[in-house]
Amino acid sequence: MSIVHLLDDDTVNKIAAGEVVERPASVVKELIENAVDAGATTIEIEIMSGGESLMRVTDNGCGMTREDAELSVKRHATSKIRDSEDILSVPTLGFRGEALPTIAAVSRFSLVTRRAEDELGVSVRIMGGKKPEISDAGAAPGTTVKVEDLFFNTPARKKFMKTTHTEGLKINDCVVKAALAEPGISFRLISNNKTTVKTPGTGALRDAIVAIYGGSVGESLLPLSFEDEDVKITGFLTKPSMLRSSRGWQTFIVNGRVVENKAMARAIDNAYHSLLPKAGYPLAVLVVEVPVRSVDVNVHPRKAEIKFEDEGRIFKAVYKSVVDAVRPEGQSLEQVAAVARVPEHRGGEPAPSFSVASFAHTTSEPSSLPRPFLPTVPFADKAGAENFAEVQKELMAEKNGGEKVSYEQQQIAQLVADAPDAKEEMQLSMVPIGQVAMCFIIAQDGDTLYIVDQHAAHERILYDRFSALADDIPSQQLLVHLFLDFSPRESELLEEQQELFQKLGFDLAKSDENQFRLCSLPADIPVGDAETTLRKILGWLMDMHAPTAAEIRHACIAMTACKAAIKRGDELNLRQMQLLLEELSRTARPYTCPHGRPTILRFTGGDLAKMFKRT
């Protein structure tokens, strides 16, 4: 008796369904792609119980004839390609000809479709992969596909489904991605009789983003733009002040197809590496157009991942588009400030407190609050105080009763004073009012209030200045060299990264097997902090997995900037506050400190009115 045998059609269809239909969201994705390919301008998706009991997708596309409807539920039937050569340049989303028959194999399936020029439509009903029942039917132009009791005849598959809530969220994410990829189509998702997603279909990507994520995100969007001979990138990403904890907020669209691609995700990470905390990701919707034959969409069974012919070129293009978007030329500090969230508050409940880490936009309204009194700001002639560092020296001298400022403060002042300005003098309309908790600078511009974290702001200023001095950070020679003992792994790292430490201002010479002599260190780091700083850098290097040179350099400079920046508890006068704001406005990325913490928050007059229940 033969061991090898052919499988029956029912088993073949169920195996194919396992490759294409992983969960309810997979069904929705396939049906949406068919609707898009049919030229629909409106697509409505209705689900019940996370898609397990019902999924219905209705479109106003071109519809099908009776013959095409009958063929569409047969395996490997498609209108998208003719032969294998077409696979390499297929312009549509779906083309395998397996979606409908494989979905029908594991559900109670029905399809109703009609072309606009036909008087009657056609109905196709299939029960768990059995023979189709085909009949005439009255229907609006377009196509409606209904899928009920998914996996009812494959209980082994059904038990691996998650909760209805989780499956519903997966479908929601699928619809959101599709709506972002097709802003010219009006999408509507109805879950358990409640509309959860609705987009206008205006064709403008910004409108789709705002409809999905809300006005707060819309106010934080930065446009992307890049184009060369073969690559074009458009889209939006949010300012570094608006983050989420996962990449689910990021959508990559290549030639109209929503995809996953590690090179594009890594390019965003690298472009933002000095702006974000470790656990944060900005929203990003990247629309990439490349020659069809330069990308392979068949490296994944569900076409979720793609492979570019030249991954390095795409990485560089995405990186540049993100870097250019983060701080467009001419944008002021007031424009990049994060808008503080005004928490909703119901009567009878205690008003919630503000979180410095919470950012969203609230619609500005005409302020009914009186304009605050502004004290006369005692600015001296700038000839005697050209930058913040020099003013800091003056303050230190005043605090010490005219005594000489500390050695470390002199070094910081000299380092900042010697660094060239990144931009020409900018006109700053923001005026400081005072200092709170010896930590936060309060400033005003018209009806808008700003709160600036003085340490985070100075960190950003110093980080950018140190970065500009990439290969020549000043060092201070030690009269008495320090002999430091390290573990074998630390010693190995010190030897491997000797050139990097040298560029950062650390001069280390090996004196024994696991001992090094420190001859000089960066001018901005106090001698007493030298060993601690070195060990922190080494600890960070050991925690990283295959760090790049840029990542290592960022971590080292961020740490030295943190050590050198003014601290909480440092008293500032109004003149110093103004100069600190001016220097912050000149930095390339004033949104956050190098560790990703915000530097500045904004409260509009409307926000304040809401807080005081005046609206």
C-alpha cells in the first residue's frame, strides 16, 4: 500500500487557510485589500465579538459579474496577474487568488456583489468549504462579504484565538493601518454596534491621522519630505514630546502596501536617539515610493514584511527625512514647545494633578484670564554677558560674596563660551517671569505660559555644543594621575574603545593587567567625579548589545552634559533665565534633553481657563 497520497480538496483548503487566515484580523485585512483593489471610495467594516461571530466588509467598488463571482471563490483564481513574470511587478495589494476560498473553508461565508451597469447582483454562499450555492440577488453596486463563526469546523485553530477584546484590537489596528495607507478612501469600523474608527476620505494623510488619533496628535505632527532619483518619502511623525511605549504607533507604507521593515524602524530610532527615552517611540506614518521591481513583497506568507533591493539606501533616505523634519529651518522655540495636557474633570471629583510626562494638545480658546503683571527685566548690556556661561560665572561670584568661582564652573563657562553658535541670533518673544522650586523657569509670550526645566534645557544646550566639538573636547591635565582598577571585562572595553575615550577627553594609559592611569579628563567634569563617570560609561557599554559608534558617543556626551549642566537648586536671576532660553532656542533639537525628558511645556490661555473652570 502506498504511503504517499494526495490530500483531498477540503484538507488542502484548510491548510491554505492556516497560512493566510491566522486570526480574524487576517480576514479583515484580505477583504479590505480586495475592496481597495476594486476601486472602492468607501469601505465599512462591521464586527461582533472580536470578529469571531461576525465580520462584514462592504465596499462601493466595481463589483463582479456572475461568472467572476463564481470564479473568485476557487483556489488560485485572480484578476491581478496572468503569469509568474507579473508577480515581480504587481501593482495591486492582493494577487494570490487564495483569500476568498481559504476564508470560506473555515467559516460560514457569503458574498453579494453587483456591478453598477447590471440590474441584478449575485449571491455566493459557502458553508465550511463545501460546494458554493449561487443565486441572483438584489444589491447596491459594490461588494459585501460576510464571514460568520470563524474556525467553527477547525476547533484546534479556534482554541488558539485570544480574547474577543484582544482580537477586536487587532482588527482595529488593521483598519487603522489601511486607512492611513489609503487616505482617499472613507473607512468606518463598527465593533459591537459602536463606531470605533471613522475617516473622511479626503485624500489628505493629515486628515486621516487626526481622525484616527485626535487633534492632540495633529498639533504635534511634523511633515516628512525626501526625494531622489528612485526613492520618494512623504508622511508625518510627531515631535519627541509625544511618545508611546510601542512601535504600534508607527506605520510604514511602501508603494501603497502597509508593511514591516526593520531598516526603516531602525532609521527612525537612530535619527531620534538623542531625543527619546529608552521606552518611547514617536508616531510615524512613512509613505515610501520606490520602483516596483526594487522591492520583494513575497518574503512573508501574508506579505506583512518586505525586502528592499538596497536596504542601506532606504535606511539613509528614511534617516535623512526624519532628521530634516525634527527641526525645520526657522522654527522657533515657542513652536516646538510641548503642549501640556489639561485633564478632564467631572464635578464632585478632586481635580487631577498635571504630569510633566503627559503631552497632548487641547484646543486653544480665547483667554478670559487677565494678562499677568510682568516685572521689569534687569537685562545688562550683552557686551558684559555674551552667553549663559558668563552670566553663570557672575552669579557664582555674587553667591560666594565676590570670591573666585569654582574650577569646574570656570571650565564649563570656558567650554561653552568657546563653542561657536549653531545659528545666528534669533528673536525670542518669550519673556521669563521667575523661578519655581529652584528648578523651573516660568516664562510668558502673550497669552501663553511656558514652564522650562532648567537642568534639562542646559543639558540639551551642552549636549549640542559638545557634539559640535566632536573630535576636540577640551581636556584638563591632572597634576596627580589617578590609578584606577577595573574588572577584566572593563579593561577589555577600555582598550577596545581607547580612541573614543580619547576624543571625549579621557586620556588613559594601561599601567598593569587590569589597572589604568588617568592622565586627563574632560574639562567640564570635576576631578572628584572622574572615576564615577568612567565606571558609569563602562557599565552602560556592557549593557548594550552590539552598540554602534554613534550610540556609544551619544551616551558618553549625554552623561558629560548631565554632569556639567546647572542643577535643581541653582538660583538664577531673570537675566540668566533669558539667556538660557535664547541658547535653548539656538539648539537643533530643543524638545528634550539628551535622555528624552522634556525641556519645555506650554499652557495656552484656553488651557488655563479650563483649569480654573472658566469655560
